[in-house]
Amino acid sequence: MDQYVSDIIELTEILRARFDEDKIYLLGHSWGTIIGVRAAQERPELFYAYIGTGQMVNVRETDQTIYRMLMEHAQQTSDTEFVKMLEAQGEPPYFGNNPLSRYRNVLGREYGIFELPYIQSEAYKQEGDAMLLILRRPEYGWLDRINTIRGLIDTFNVVYPQLQDFDFRNDAQELDLPVYIILGRHDVNATHWIAEEYFNVLTAPHKRLFVFEDSGHGMIWQEVDKFYDIMFNIVLPETYHP
């Protein structure tokens, strides 16, 4: 984790020099919000603002919430085989040589059940799958595509177990820069009510919370016009003072 945060800071210094700016904007999405908050904590003077979209707060609590929601849904729909599988592997977190083999049973189902039905953007439903977008890139050959998947699997198994012991409601209660949190009302992957709890305890020179009512975890693409409006008509005027 320290290496990811160090990389953010190093890249920030490169961008400041390249664009001749005292500061840049730091936006983290999904698990990127974890290292984003860490970088904002460590070097707040480098950033005009921190924007967290799909803000993660406590990975362990979030995954356990998803597990219980899936268990309740499986019981209500009489999906006995899935109930047995969930009972056999127990609640997260999972460790060992291949934690992904168990996490995918939990994190691989909630989107279709709890998020997809509420997303209003038909374009996103048809074209918004992040993995397919990556694999469809014309500059990727087949070996690139295979290695992308291998890299994601290997990285998940190493990094995700490292994310189990933080809770920003305790560990990042104060950030010394403007903070903007953008959430999807139907986001389960980064449960919006946990993120709202974090926002309420957070102290910052300036902070604002936005909840996109027709979106899930990919809110900044599912309601892209609203996201652009916030960035250009709210965040920039409130924070860009070079």
C-alpha cells in the first residue's frame, strides 16, 4: 500500500512540473479512493482538492454487508445451492493463497442483483463493462489481454488482503484540503451509507457530498453529465486559485 501512495506522490510531482502548476486535482474511484485518501493525508499541499467517487471507507465491513445481503436474497429466492456455498466459505475477509476464489462468489454477484436494475443509462448498461472496455482496446494483442487478466488476479490476491484493517471513520477523520465525495444511491460495492457516515465525521477546510440517485458504483459514467457539471461548475470555481 505504501508503494501505491508513493507512486501517486511521485507522479503528482511530475505532473506539477509538466503543466507548470503548484497543485493538481486528485480523484480516486472505488479502491483508488483508499490510496487517494492516504496520499491526501500525506501530502495535502500537492492537491487543489480530493474527489472521492465510490468512496471506500471500510473494506471488511462493506464486504460483510454484501455477503449478508446476498445471503438474504438467496434465502428469499430459494437459491439453496448458493446459500450452501456462502455458508461453507463464511463471511469475509478471506486470506490464504487464492482469496479471489472465494471473494468472486461474493463480489461477482451483487452488481446484477442490487445495482443493474436501478441504473437508468442504457448506454452504460450496454457498453460500460470495465473489463470488456479494457479487453476491447485495439492496441491490445491477445497476449496483452491475457496478461491483463493474469495481472489483475495476481494483484488482487496480494493487495486485497492488505485492505482489511483500515476504517477512515477512525483513521482519516481530518484532511487538510477541500474534499468532494460523489456516491451512487444504489452502490453496493462501496456502500453509500458507510461513505455518508465517513463524510459526516470528516473535518476539512471545505467539503461537499453529492449522491447520484439513478446510479450504482459507476456513477461518474452512469450519470456523466451530472459529474461533468460538478467538476467544472462547482469544484473548479471553488478550488482553483493558482
